[in-house]
Amino acid sequence: MSTPPPSPAGGLKARLQEDLTTALRARDELVLSTLRMVLTAVRTAEVAGTTARELSDDEVLGVLRAEAKKRRESATAFADAGRPERAEREAAEEGVLATYLPAQMDDDALRALVAEEVARAAGAGRTGMGAMGQVMGAVRPRVGQQAEGGRVAAEVRRQLQG
């Protein structure tokens, strides 16, 4: 079976495929199954819609983030259901996916950035939860890939209510 050419927009998908081959040779079952799962999700995203297309690196990152979030939520659900072995497996898969994701902004930096934008909105006369959209609109581009949307929204909500 031949390997498809690397993504024209970058090399993340190609890196995933290369790492899959390495895991296969090393017989690393955890990495192998995790990368197979994420590459299947990438291929599914590529054929979704009216025409098939190659995903950009940012879109592949989006798929990786979504899959990591699924693993995190599944680990919590399994732990709550008294199935620690499955929870550990899901957490381990999330750990594999995390190696492909950009480093996350720490809580202090996020808190400071949100406080800055909340103060800017307050200066424009927008306070309380009514400023949520304005603050989120200003914060999201500044954090970029360094913080998940839910984490940003929770911090904005906390500061606007407090």
C-alpha cells in the first residue's frame, strides 16, 4: 500500500502518517491505534461536504483537538461509571494526541489577557454578561491555538460575573 503525498498546506498529516508507520514497526499498540483513529477522522473530514479536498494543517489541528476533547470526556465518563481501565486508556490516547497539539496558554496569562479585554469593554460602556460577545471576539484572535474555546469562555464568564 502506498503512502499518499504530503499535504500541500504543510506536513502535519504527513507527520501523523510517518509516526503511524514508526508505531507499526515498533509494535506500539497505543500509538498505532490512536493515530489510525485520528487519521480516519481526518480522512472523514476531507470527504465531508460536496467535494473532497485536502485539509490544511490548521484544519488537521482542529480534528486533533476535537478527538482529544472526545478522549478527555470519555475518560471522565468511564471514571464516573466505575471503569478505571477504560478511563486510563482514553487518557493515554489523549496524551498521544496532545503531543501533536500546540502548547496551551497557562491560566495566569489567560486570566490577564481576559482582564485586559474586560477592562477595555468596560471603558466602552459594556459590562456584565452583555459584554460577553465583545470580549470573546477580542480574546479569541489573541489566544489563537493556545487555549480551547470552552476554557476561554469560562474565564470570560467568570470575570464578567465577578
